[in-house]
Amino acid sequence: MNIAHFEDINPASLLLQFQWLSQTQLAKALGVNPSAVSRWMCGATNPSRTIQRLAWELLQILNKWPLPFPPKIETAELDPLQLLTKFNISRFTLAEALGVSVRAIGHWINGQNKPSRKVRRLAHQLNQKWVVLTG
């Protein structure tokens, strides 16, 4: 069992793969503004590693969902620092999982910054996945 395995995917591909999924729904699931999704779709910007990882986790959920009804997309969040102690992982592993720097983790610990909504969304998804893997 390796909880330190991470995959990335361009979130725009989810819109192409799941025709019922709107840009607004995808933005809400990823914790970003709908205009960000529009910019990715037209190639004006690229999604961050955090977003690509969250999109991959979302893809896993959507691939398992029975048709014909689309799933209700969960938008729960979790403080990513809880993952450090809950799974006894290093700051480096957490930073890699979330697609952020180790320095960002340090800033959260010291209270200098707070994790963004998209990072908290990914932390929630990773928590659910890792509970199953370590359970």
C-alpha cells in the first residue's frame, strides 16, 4: 500500500468525457472560479498541479458512478494539516500530494497563511482515499 502515489489530469478533459458536467459544476468541485475553467478550456492558462490532482481524484469518483444519473459532486473541505498526523506522513509527502511547496506547508503550520479552498478540497479527497487504503 502506497498512499504517496499521485496522478494528474487536465480538468478540461472531464468536461469532454462527461457531457452532463457543466463548467460551473466542475469549478465548484475543484474549488475555483468558473472563469478559471473557461481559461483552461481555451488554453489561456494551465491548471496548477493541485487542480490536476483534484481533477484526477474526481475522475476516479465519476468513473465508478453508475449510469444513467450523474452523481452529486461533493464539495467538502478538510484542513490539510490534519493529514500530517492522521497518516503520519512527512511535510514533503503532504506537499507532493497537494501539489504545493514544503514552504507552503510551513506557512500553514506557523499561521502565516491558510490553505486555499482547492487545497482543502484535495485534502478531503485524499483523506477519503487514504482511509480506505490504510483501513
